[in-house]
Amino acid sequence: MTLPKKSIFSPVTAFKNLVKKPETVRYPAESNDAAKRYRGFHINDLEECIGCSTCQEVCVNDAISMVEMLDVPAEEGQRNERPQIDYGRCWCGLCVDVCTTGSLEMSRDYSYIDLDPDTFIVTPDQHDINKVEHPLGYLRDENSDLLDLKRIDMEMLEPEKRVDSFIEIVEGFSKEQAEKEASRCVECEICTETCPANMNIPQYIRGIFDEDLEESLQQIYEDNPLPEVCGRVCTHKCEGVCAISHRGEAVSIRWLKRYAVDNVDSADYKKILGTEKIEQNNKKVAVVGAGPAGLSAAHYLSVMGYQITVYESKENADGMMRYGIPEYRLPYDALDKDINYIKNLGVDFVFNTRVGEDITLDELHEQYDAVFAATGLHNGRSTRVPGTDNNNVYQAVNLLADIARGKEVPVTKNLVVIGGGNVAMDIARSMARLQMDKYGEVNITVTSLETEDIMPADQEEIEEAREEGVVFKPGRGPKEIEVNEDGSLANLCTNCCVSVFDEEMNFNPTFDDSDIENYECDMVIEAIGQGGDNSYIDDQFEIEYAGPRIKINDYSQTSVDWLFAGGDIARGPDVINAIRTGHDAAVGIDKYLNDEL
């Protein structure tokens, strides 16, 4: 072995180490900070965390489990569960990369010693396992973030192209867009818990992602037999609690539902949904009202084998969905696709028949084993301020129904709409189209008690109305409709609405009469809510009420055992809640007729 040659100065150079600081760690141990991106122990902001369990799902080591925390409130859009970490398994940090709220982080603390292995299983909070604060370690960045926070933009008709037409304004997703949007879902199911119908949302979105629209359709119809409707006009409360919305934009759940059903041929529905042959049980149920609640009950009862007859006072089915929602939001062919499938199940419809006049509720009781009442709220309410008895003052629900029927409706140059809900938006935008067609311009003012930040209308409806030329005067109360000597309208006189509700949150508006504004008009439309007509029930039966609504139990059963009720007259004025009460009623009627209720 040949040793390398060395300089003759080599022995001398060794003396340089006499003055050099030693590299060894002193004893007792000195502080030795970890690298800034070290994956240490977890920190979790318990208030920011929503218990979505996405961290648990992504963990390849089964190091995370969700545990119930009784001291954490389970508010809407949250669970009272928080992640528990088993540090005998933990090492990767993917949980931080996928955290939907950003509550989960890691410290640079990595040292913990204990003889009891159970102490290594920890539910972290603002402090790590050592119960002390440490500098943050590993952090999610744009390169490691596992979530796609930007939703796919929905293509819509431009305002100038839609304002004189009732053509549907939302164009819908393409296959590529839908699959990309579906890929954003983390499948946490918080949306399902918030949806009034408890739809299998992650499951039907997964079907879209997997290019299996038949699976999507099956998952949708588990809880919702009106998907074409809800894919367009659902209140989509599910999106309001979407886990991803805490750091980005919510998944477009409503538009994905629409994509799934739009792209399955209705001729294939019975085969896909397994309803080609339904075993009949020879029991009959009458449904009063062909709105969303009635149609939902009819669908599910029919699938269970019951013979269903739906009585409807109008000439077509779908209730306020057809006669209250404009075609540019909900096209009639989409409505017909939903209703035709229900008809194909064998459900019979009797149109132009008003229960209470053409046939009594007692007669229905004699002919059927059970009755489900879902007659909705079709009567407009008036402000009853001076001037509302003038012939140029109209109810929004009546005008919307006439427009749906293709009737000619009065259209003037100066219109004022009173109201701040979706019905007010629907009539304002419908009249804007008719104004543009007749006069070439839009001159519509919407005034409401509520300021814009608390108006009950969907924000997108307000924004789209404004794009179409509608002017908003929020926070105003109608005081008087001033009438000229010839009977024509002059102005709507308003005062400032100081508050809409009192301290107990009861509707009790107060006004400032020193703050007056007048809006010139030749036509006023009231859109301040609707009421129902339950005289067909009340005239024959003593039934219990909960406030203005019929009192029902969890199965939509009323105080009269064979009579069930749902939709607007029992729950609330939106489609998805109506669908839920119809489904509940179907389950309840089935139990009742089998002596289980």
C-alpha cells in the first residue's frame, strides 16, 4: 500500500485546531433547533378546524382518527370531531397539505419522551404534544397544496344577449369542465349533512369524476326525484358549507348535478334506476298538489308499489316551479324531463281539479288509503299601503303565472317592484325582458325593507338583475302609492327602514319618517311573500298548526293520522325542503299503511 505524499509542514498544521471551537455538542445538551421546514408535532386551531376528516382520509399510515369533542359545538357546516394523531405511525405531513381550512400545522418540536406508549396518541390543539408553543415548522405552500381552490367558471349568456330573451342563461358544463370540477371534491360529506334532502353529493360527484353518469343518476335519485330542477334552481346551501370554501371557492355542486342528469337520456332512466318492473301492493294514495313536495311523494310511493293519483288545480304539473320560476332560469323541457319520468312510473294525474271544490278531502279519504297534501303558497300578499287597490298595482305571483302560460301581461315604461326575495328578482328580471322587447330599454326599480347585505334573494340573482338594468333601492319601506286624478300612478313614496326585526328577531320593521324618497312609476308590483289556502282541510277537519304552518312529525304526518302534509304549507318555501318533506311523507305513509306508525 502506497501512502500519499505529505508536506513537510503537515505536523505544524495540526496546531491550528488548538484555537478552533470544537464541533461536538457540549454536555449538558445545548439547544439544537430543527430546520425551519421540519415535520415536528402537530398544532391544530380547534375553532378553525371544521372536523371534515380530510386529513384522516389522506393519511396513508392510518395515523389519524377523528374523535368527538363534547366541548366543541357542532354548528352548521361543521362536526364536533377533531383529528387525533398516533405519533407511532406519523411521518409524512400530507395532512397539512390537504387541510381544507388551514387549521392544521406542524411545529419544529420533535422531542418527546415517555414510557407510556398511549401518551403518543394526542389530539393537538394550539399547543403541540409538549403543551408548549414552538416556532412553526413544515408549512403548506403553493407547490405542496393538494387542493384545487379555484372553481371552473360557468359560462353564461352576456347581459346584452339575455335581457330581451327568456332563453336559459346558464350554458352548463362540458364533459372536460365537469370532470375537472368534480376532481376538486374532497368527499368529506359535510355538504350532505347540510343539504335538506341529505343527498349523496360526494357519491354522485365521484360518478362524474369516474365518467360513470349512470352511477351519478342512481345516487341522485336516492333522495331527489327532481334533479333537472335542482340542478338549476336549488338554493344550494351545500355549497355554502363546502369544506374547500374556507380557503378557496366552493365546489359547484349544483352545476355538477345538472351536468349528470342533462347527459343521461331519459329513455334509459327506468333501466338505470331499476324501475322497469315495480311490484304493486294494491294500496292507493292520493296526492293533493303537483309541486315539488307532491311529485317527490308520488315518485317514492310509486317505486314502493303504491297506486298514486295526483290532483292538481292547474292545467300542468310542477306548481311554482312552472308557474313561478321564469323559463330563463328553469326551461320547461328540463321540467318535463323530470315529470315525464314520474308519469312513466305509472303515476296518474288529474289536472284542473281543485280539492275542496271539485272533490272534497273527505271523499279522497273514502277512496284512498292515505292522503298527502302539498298545495303550496300561491296567493300573493299585499303591503296594504294606501294606493294598493289601484288597477295598476299587481301581484308578482299572478304575473309570473301569466307569463308562464304565454298570456299577454301589462308592461309599462316605469316599473317599481316591492320586495327583496327571489320572487321579486324573478318578476323584475322577467319584466325587464318584456320592457326591452317593447320599449328598447329597461326602467325598473326594486325597493325592499332589507338592505342589500341582508336581502333574502340569492346574491347571484341580485347581481344578474343589476347587470340587466334593474336599479336597487334597498332599506326602504313603502309608505303610499300616490295616484293622479285620472287614476294613473304617480309615485311610490317610501321612508327609510331603520330595522326589519326587533330584538327577539320577530318581523317588526321600524321607519324614519324624516327620510322620504319618491320613485316615479306607472305600475307597481308587490312581491313580499305568498300565502296558502288550506280551507279544503280546515273546513272539514280540526288540524293542529305550528304558527302559520301545518304541524307535522318527522314523517310528515299531521294530527289526523291518515293525512300527511309537506312543502310550503308545512315546512318552508324552497324546492329542496319540499322534496325532503315529500320523501319523508312517502316513508311515513308506507309505515302507516303497514301498521308501523
